[in-house]
Amino acid sequence: MVKTLFPPTSISTRYDGDLRRPGATERFLRKQRQPSFIATAEQVHGNRVALVPKLPKSKKYAGVDGLLTEAALQPLVIYTADCASIFLEDRQNRVVGVLHAGWRGVHSEILKKAIQLARTKWGVLAQDVRVWLGPSIGPCCFEVKWDVARHFPLTRKRKKDRWTVDLARELRAQAKRLGLAWMGKKSLEGCTMHGSRYFSYRRDGTSKRQASIIIKKENR
């Protein structure tokens, strides 16, 4: 398990198994002595974000790709195998969140949607939010056709008959425009397709997923 320097945040690896299986994430959290009534997103490659209260049991939020909460000790979970997981924390310990972003989520600015929602609901200011990423596919391996590359003029590069795009750099640019504190990419490897630490759909065609989990600290 990878732990960041920030709030209680976990990123599982393939050695922890497929955490998208029923009950697997709850068992993973119990082993870490963390609360295990989780909130998960359906993950439809959109930009909708749900507000999560303290849950009496685990719940999946339909039609969303992001989760925000002000509830202490409420785990929020996103599953990935190349897409980016985006972690958010308000410096004042009011709100945390986690977002799922493939190219569609990046293009449709799910990060901006989450920040707008946090401000509307809780008055969170952009300059009080810090953002970091879990493991994701890198520009070395994220090859796309022009129908995708055309949306990313900042980072697209021609590679023979295809293009590469740097989703992490695109998200960093969005965070900068929003005035967020960018904390970088917190993973032990730069790209999920390299090495064997993480599941990668593009490398293996697998349906297995690692989990990105954030839990707000108890209120001070």
C-alpha cells in the first residue's frame, strides 16, 4: 500500500488483489484498521460529482465519477487501471475528495466541477485546496487517435500514425488555472503500464482494478 504525506490516503497495488470485487475494499480497509463503510462511484467517464454524507453502510453512487465529503472517517473510493485518480484536500480539514479521470474526465474538467461544487456547498476556496494524483498511464504509453488528441493541444505529440497525450500534465495545468496547490503525482512508478506494481488495462486487458482511497481526518 502506498501512503501519501497528506490525509489518510491509500493506493492499493496488484499485490493487494482486485479491490473492485464485492467486499474486497472493505476487507482491505479493515486490515488497515480503517472504517469500512465505503462510498464508491459508478465511474461512467463523465464529470458528475456526488456529495457523500456519513454512511451507515457501503454505497455506490450511480452516474458519477467523483466523490466529495465533509464527513470525518468516511472512506471515498475510486477504482483505476490506467486512468488517473485525483485526490483533493481542503487545508482547513473541511472537505476531501477523490475523482476518476480518463481522457474524457480530463477533457470535461471534472476537477473544475469538483472545486465549484465544494465552493457552492461548503464555501471552500480554491487556494485552500491541494491536489495530487495516484498512479496512472504516462505519456510514454497513452497513445490515441486524432479524435482524442485534438482535445489536448497542450501536451499532444505525434507518434507515427498516432498521438500521445500527457494526462497528468493536462491536470496540472487545470489545477494551476484554478489556483489549486499542485502536490504532484504520488506513486512509486511513473506509468501504470511499466513494471508490475499496478493493474493496467492497456497492458493486460484486465478487468481488475486498484483502489484509490481518501478518508477525512477527524475534525480538529
